Amino acid sequence: MPTLGIDLGGTFARAAVVDGKGVILASAKVAVQDRKPQGVVETIAQAAEEAVKKGGVKVDGCGVGAAGQIHKDTGVISVAPNLGWRDVPLAQLLTKRLGYDVKVVNDLSAAAWGELHAGAGRGAQDIYVVFVGSGVGSAIVADGRLVHGGGGVAGELGHIKVVPGGRLCGCGEHGCLEAYAGGHNLIAQTKELMASGGSRVLERLTNDDADSITPVTLETAAEAGDAKAREIHDRAAHFLALAVANQVTVLNPSRLVLGGGVLTHCPGIKRQVLDGVQQWSSRVSREGLLIADAELGDDSGLIGAALLVK
């Protein structure tokens, strides 16, 4: 029987009915307007009901991928920066609302499971998945199983410290990799540079409209010769490259899967990450390593969450 997959972001809740091979049979998307837990539960329920109605089938359980730190056994979201949540029992709330069992995992764990079974990880047993989008996330699959860690937060690459006591991160701590290299923070740093009046290149690229800034804007300014934009860009790329290279050394995956909007749309940053893996991961860990782009795009988390139910 098909299962339901949910991708919960800070802006939308997406739902999909997925068969056992990872094929999406029907889907729906509903905007998150009320970020309080009960409001989000109702938004997810609306998306789920629409997807099931479109699919015209019954579903056997539901998996949810959500950005945040999630307890592996209870489905309690300890920290969800995009929603401003602390200690929310989402699995319990959704199980009560939907009427069937709900499994809640980190969004990157869901994405990794989707790529493993229906995407760029097919045929591998040991993969490391890194997505750099609005934030920085990663997930580990070892011997065909997700690695959750003792508290369920293994693979939180975005929250390793790269500048102790540095920039404030959405998780509430300082100096995290995500605070320097996540898309939201790349935009924030670029806006700070523009507000300081330190970049005529950015003013020209944006027509003096800071709200139009994206990570691509930063990379374009850096490549156009803006020294301060280059500093922000290269610092982020360097931190990412070193972090990923060190994880390759520690985990020794057979496949490294890269995805997310920043790595997809900022080839300069991606190139530095690839170069860093070649230069800084251990020689033995690099031997036989296949680096692949994520194949499922925005659907990886939907598909993976649904498949995790089984």
C-alpha cells in the first residue's frame, strides 16, 4: 500500500502519496501561515488530505521530513529554527490528527533515504548526503541504515563550529557553519555589506534593492571583482569545503551526494567544495569515492519520508 510523505518547510508543507518504488502518485502543497504547532499540524493535514484525495488511494502511514533537530524515538522536534519551535511533539500531534502512525525525521535524513532508494544513491550502502540551501544539512547512511546518533541529531554538519564565538546561528549558538555558508546567512552577510556602502558592484547588480539579493548575487559580485563580496563568498566556500572533506575522511562513504539551491546555482562555491574534497580528505577515503549530484531535487525529502514509513 502507498504511504504519505510530508516535506515541512518554513514556508510550505508539501505532501505526496508515494508507492513502494519511490514514485509519486499524487501531491499537494499548502502555505504555512500559522507557525504555531497546532496551526502547522492543520496545514500538514490539509496538504495530506488533498494529496490522498488526488491519488484516490488509501495510505499506510505517514513520514515527515522537517528542518530541525529531532529526537529519533519520539518524533519530538527539539529545535526548529525556521519555525521558531522548541520541544514540539510533532509526531504525536500528527498521529492524533491524521488517525494513523506518523514518523518524523530530519529533512536531510528523509532526503538521504530518498536518494538512496530512488536517486543518486541507488546501489550504494554507504553514502553521505550534503545539501546547502537556505541552511546547511547532511545525513549519513552506513551499511544501508540511517545513522541517527544517540540523541537523533547525527549528521548536523551545519552546526559544527567554524568560528567559535562567531556569527549567531538560527539554532541559537554562535559560529556554526550554517551561520556563514547557509543561503539565508549568505544573503544576510551580503545585505550587511551593501548597507555599509562598501559595494558599488552590489548596488549596480541589485539596482540598490537589497531585497533582491540571493546567494547568486553574492557570487556574481565576487566574480565581478568586488573584493569584500569575494571575501564573504570564499570564506563560506572554504568552510564548506573543509567541513565536507573532513567528513569524507571520518565516514569513508562510497558515494558523496551533493544538492540544495546554493550548490546548484552557485557553481563557484560548488567547485571549491569539490576541490576541497580532493585536496583535504585523506587519500584512502578518496579512493573509490563517487561524487554525484542529487537526482530527486525538491522531491527527495517527500519520497524519502514516505519510504521511511516502511
